[in-house]
Amino acid sequence: MISTGDSSPATRLEAPMRRQLLAAISQAAWPVMALGRPFEAVAADLRSQPTGQPVIETLSVLRSRLELQFAPGFSPTLQAAARTWVHTSADAVARYFGRFPVPKVELLLVPEDGSGVRGGVTYDEPSLLIRVRLGRQTTEAQFIDDWVLVHEMVHLAIPRVPRPQNWLHEGVATYVESVARGRVGLVPPATVWRVWAADMPQGQPQAGDAGLDHTPTWGRTYWGGAMFCLMADVEMLNRSAQRQGLQHALQGVLAAGGNYGVAWSVDRILSAADAAVGQTTLTDLYRRMKDSSEPVDLDSLWRSLGVAGGTLDDDAPLAKVRRAILPW
Ligand SMILES: [Zn+2]
């Protein structure tokens, strides 16, 4: 079971950047998302249920099926807005992975008092299920701004891992959520880089740290894992002249049969990912970081990528890598 609550890292997107983000999205996001959306709502499957019963719809996302379950208490307006939000989130995830991560998943939406997306949990038993709590007063802007559902859907793309390596799951979900949403215009790429530069230091080892596999703190789990993903992505793209990065590596895990429906060791996941791009970057980085409390030189990484100083520098040595992660 993997949960995303209000205290998870990307809630920071709601802080000072929120107004700017929404302004940008209201200009650009909906027309972009209307083009070539790789999923289709099957309206004929909409079944009206007696009061007190969930309303169930089936969405096709490429070759996958999402069973969308509205718990009792949704107004028609909220239900329509939530349906669009599910479409948009599934689209962002499917575009990143080249497919939706699993053939079938249930998505249970539960309304409650208040506004906003209140947190999500992904379950693997008895079948794959994402449960999300939604405020009844959630606005369209809040749906556009939401990261929780994409985060939970990204979890579906990684096999279940032993508890000490939960940082890999949360790290991939935290990192890929931002990239996937940035790629489809739900968040401006410059904002993603600014948030990462501000928040990723929370993933650095603190006093008493014993490496990623032995330090299950919030910072190391979410941002330490995201830092691992960023470092791997940069190195893979740099080595391959920007042709193949973490996206291709993670697509390789899916192609090898790895997703949240199965339990794999981290070594197996990283080997499959490395094999997909013909490198050993992920395995090597894991060996270096799993037991080590050595901090990452993030300041140097931001300078190389051209992220330092609050602006994006296209003359930086790794500017091409930065644009390969998040083009604009
Ligand atoms: Zn998570």
C-alpha cells in the first residue's frame, strides 16, 4: 500500500508558485491536452445506480481499462470535473510511459467536505486500486493543479519492492509526476526546475544517515529518491547524447513485465531498466547511494544544468540534458 497525503512533497507546488502556475495553465493546458488524447471515455458504460450505490464508468486509456468508481455524494458538476481530471492525469502518465502502466485498475473517488484533492492510496490487493479523497468544493483550477493522482498512477509503473527500498517507489513517483505533468503543460517546466532546486535538498543525508536503504525518513524517502532519479536521468541522457534517459529505462521495466501488480527486488528492477538503455547507470548509482551518507553536490548539478540563480541558462554545459528532461 502506498499513500500520498497532504504532507507529501509536491504540496509545495501549491505555495507561492500557485498563482503563476494557474495563470500559465489557464492559457495553455486545455488546448494542448485536447490534441490527440490517447484515451477515450466509454460513455455507454456509464451506469446510473440507485442512491447509495457507486456510479461506475469504464475509461479506455490506449489498451488499458480504468474502472472509475464515484462513491455516493458526487454532484453532476463535480463528477464531470473529476472525470476530466482523471482523463488528464491518465493522459500525462500514458504519454510518459508510452502506455498506461497496467492493463486494468480501479479508481475509487470518495467525496468529503471541503475542497481540493485530499490524498491518495494505491493498493495491490485484492486487485489494483487507487483510492482518492476529493473535497466536494474542489474547483477546476484545483483539479488542474493536482499532482496526487498522477503520483499514484506512476506508482503503478514500478513493481512492489521490499520496505527498505520504498524510497525508490516514492522517488520515482515524485520525480516522474513532475516530468509527466510538465511534458503535457500542466505545470511550466521552469516551475518544475525551481521547485526541485528549492526542495530537493530535503533529500540530502542528515546526521545519523546510513544511506537510502537504511534511512526511512520523509526527506530521504521522497526527495532522496527523487534526487536518485534526477542523477540517473542526467547521467543516462548525457552518456547517450540525450537519446535515452530514465523515461526509456522505466519503459523497459514495463516491457519486461514489471508493474505494481508484481513484487521484484530493486536489483531486478534496476537491471531491467539499465538493460533497456544499454547502460549500468542505475545499478551503479544504487551501489553508490544505498549505504552511503555522502551528500550529493546539488549546487554543482544545478549549475551544470543551467538551473542556478532562478533562471534557466541555455549556455550551461548540460543545458541539452535539461531540455531533454523537460522541453519547452
Ligand atoms: Zn507515493
